[in-house]
Amino acid sequence: MTFPLLASSRRSSALSFTALVAVSALLAPAAIAAEDPGPPTLASATVAEALENVERVDPTLLHDAVLEGAGTAALGSGSVVVPSDPSAGVRIGDGARTVIVDLPAAESAGPAAALADGGVVYPAAHSATSVVVGDRGVQMLTTIADAQAPADYSYDVTLAEGQRLELLGDGAAVVDADGGIALLIGAAWAIDADGDRIPTHYSVSGSTLTQTVDHSAPGVAYPVVADPAWLAPFVFKCLIGLGINGPQIVSIMASGGPGSIGGGLAVSIMVCLRGK
């Protein structure tokens, strides 16, 4: 004989157990997701070490920083503005107009962290972008942490009316409507942790400059550092005034080392810097 109260209690217990199992099944994936933090963020110290390694391999490749942390650096008659928020983009001005360069994967990067030797890094997973302002321009360096990182790193450029972005030799340029060059980007380079050169090149689509770094080959040692260097407008204009044209500048930049703005341009650049 079953008492009604006991039967009801058993049914209630069974329903409660079933509900508990169902809720547990729903919560389990969420709990697992909460426990999975995703790929680790590339530490600022790792980026700094990677840049130091590049300097050991070829000291001409990296600019000496003239700006510590985020902020504004005056370069000749113009300026470079390095933002705290990577989504704001880097602003390169010549006193009359400004070109804004959006950094790769800015939406997933953290705020600017100062590097000990000057410049900033925007930490992110698998890769991080550093911005170093030197007296001859600004470098936007990508540190690639591992094989899971993408090969393509795109810089969207906000152009003034009539301007266009195009390849120029192994580099690229922002060209005015009249064909004059407003801003020059040095030849692409990439170096791995062993100091080996990694194949890399630029492509242009509309107002987007993309650097492709082929770091998928066997034997690549991480981290890999890759760079477009943007020559300060006042330096470029000064060099043009000395009779050196855009393609020649790109060629000489590459001859001093992959993408180096130093090397063969050193004397001419010093003339321009002294006159700033």
C-alpha cells in the first residue's frame, strides 16, 4: 500500500533530480568555457626581448626612440601621435595634413604599454604591435609569437582627398593627386629569433597596406619581428630637395639592410635632420 503523501514526495524527488541533471548539462559547457582563458597574451617583456634580438642582428633596422610611451612627438614641421588606445590609429602629419594609420588587429589588442627603450606595445594573443617613433619616422613592428599567428598584417590608411596608396619598388607610398609622394613606406623585412631573414612582402588593396610574413616554413624560430617603417614627411621632402627621388630612396633604404632607413641614406638624412 502506497500512501499518497509518500508517492507525491517520490515524484517530486524524481522531478528535482531530472531538473538538476538538465541544468548541470546546460551549465557544463559554460563552466568549461569559463575555465578556458584562450591563448595567452604576448607579454611586453617578450616583445622587448624580440626587438633587442633584432638590434643585435642588424642595428640599422630599428629607430632610436624619441618618444617614451604614448603621446605626441614633433618631427620637423610635422608630428606623430601615438595613441593609448590602439583603435585610434597612429597619426602622421606634416603640418598641413594628417595621414591616419590603423594598426593590425587593433580591436583585440590591449592598451599601450611603454617599452623600456622607448615606444609602446599593444599586447595581444599570438602577435603584438609595437610603435616606435624615431627622428626620421615611425616604425610599426609586429612581433609574431607562434605558428598559430596569421601571415597577413594589414594597415588601413585614411588618406586625404585625391591621395592614393600604391607599391613603390619593395616599399610603398602615399601619392598625391598630382603624382607627388606625400609619405614613403620602407621595404618590408622580417627576422626570426635565430636572426634569419623570413620572406615577406607588401600588397596594396585600395587604402590598405598588407605585410605578408611567410613564417610557416619549417625551422622558423619564434618570435619573428616584421616591420613597415614610415619615413617622416619632412625627411622625405628634404631628401627630394637634395635630388633623391622616391624609388631611389626605397632602393637605398633596402641596400643598407632589409628595409633600413639608415645605411646608404645616413649622410643625407643627417643633413636633413640638422636642418629641421
